[in-house]
Amino acid sequence: MTESALSSDSKRTTLGIILCFELERAMRREIRQVFKGEKVTEGAGVRLRRIFGFNETKLFDPFLLLDDFRSDTPEDFLRGFPWHPHRGIETITYVLKGDVEHGDSLGNKGVISSGDVQWMTAGSGIIHQELPKGDDKGSMHGFQLWANLPASHKMMEPRYRDIKAVDIPAVTLQNGTTVKIIAGSAGGAFGPAADIIIDPEYLDCTVPVQTEFSHDTRRGYTVFLYVIGGEGRVNETAVANQTLVLFADGDAVIVCGGDRPLRFLLLSGKPLQEPIAWRGPIVMNTREELDRAFDELQDNTFIKLDKR
């Protein structure tokens, strides 16, 4: 082959690399904002980290709140969350370690254990309690996410989806990345939390050392990840435990493991773009609806279904 031909091939290869790189950058979601959260005390004295909440609703629509209640100190969580109401939202509790006992005004009760998820749709209203117990070593690790319901479903019938760890599929991709699929899909597998109004994805991902992971996302959807272990990079930004990255719009997220494997929760959902009236555990669309809900709590008409 002539020197000119080699030069021509080299130029085409270089151009191809540049074009692929630029295409990847054009398709990937850029970082919109990074959050670290803050320590708060909730319930009867549970100490946790709130990653986002009341002041960030426009940024995270349709999500309202994310709490990280990982602790190895029982005094941080044993006081629990005694009886309290919810209306107009869904609460999604994912437990990594320990047990959470729960019960409600409709007679439902049970235990959320290590690896389990509870997807509770409060709808028209429910009164319940959540009592973290931890494990035999005094550890309680988990997360609670609140998702908003649209006006058309604010008063839907309450329901529970108790998803056991054994029912959550896990896949290992070709590059060694492991993904547990709570909702949505990855690697040809689908999560058990289906038929959800906000069309969410909820993935628990672990990316190996110095490995790139890419996941396609729907344009127009809100997408964020929350790091729960290890270290790595999102685009060119270093991330580690308790870092949340909120993405701008795009077709895919690209994440790289660092000197240690990177573990994170990856979530997405379809924005509702509706007004929010939020007070405590109740989220409606108008102040009048909110006032009505609290009036019903006072006059004992809050629960719309017969008790079992």
C-alpha cells in the first residue's frame, strides 16, 4: 500500500473516531445540576439525609422527594414514623439492609426486608405507619422516593405493590455491569413494577472499575442518578457516595466506574407539568384541595374506602 493510501486511511479512521465521539456527546445527557442533600429529622425522630424535596419540585417533576435513611446506629431510626396520612402521591421504599415493619388504616401490614421494594399508591388517602427495625447488627439501609400523581389520579383507590427481592430481576451486561430492575428494562429484562402512571424506570446499577456504562433514556423524561457506593465519573464529573446527578434532556446517560466499582440508583419518569399544592404528607393540585384534605382528617372522613 502506498504512503498516500495509508495517510488517507489514517485520516478516515481519525475522522471516524471524531465523528463517533461527537455523536456520543450529542446524544448523551449533560449534567444539569449536582445535589448532595442535607441532614434532616423526620417522623418521631428519624435522622436521615434528604437529597431533594419541597424546593426542587420543578426540577424533578414528577418526583417530589428522595430520602436516604442508611445508618448503622439504631438511635437514628428506631423511633420510626408513627401513624400519618398520605394523599395524592406514591411512596416507593427500597431496602438494602434491615427490616421495616408497616401497617395501615385498611388493615394491611407486613415487613419490607433486605432487597425488597414497597410501591405504595396513596391515591385518595391512606393512614399508615413505618417502623424501621434494622438487622441483627443494628444496621438499617434504604431509600424512600415520593412520586406525584396527576390530577386525574389523585383520588384513585389506594394500592400496595409489595415486591420481594427474589422477584426483582438482575442482569449482567457484556461489560460486566450488573443491573437490578425494579421498574423499566435493561439487558432484555423487565422490572416487576409495571403499569405505573408516570412510566418510571428504577434501576440499581453497579459498574465495574474503569468501565463505561450507557443506558438509553426517553427524551422529555426527567432522569437522575443517585450514587450509593464506590466512585466514578458521570461525563467528566467525578462522583461518589451520596451524590445525586440530575440530567438535562437527551437520549442516553453515560457513566464510568472509577478505581472502585460505582453503584447508583438510576431513575426516570414522565413529567406531569401540573401545579403542586404540598403540605406535609399530602400533595394536591390546589390550595382548596389541600385544605379539604386536612378538614377531612379532622372530621374523620379522610379514608374513602371501608376498613377491612
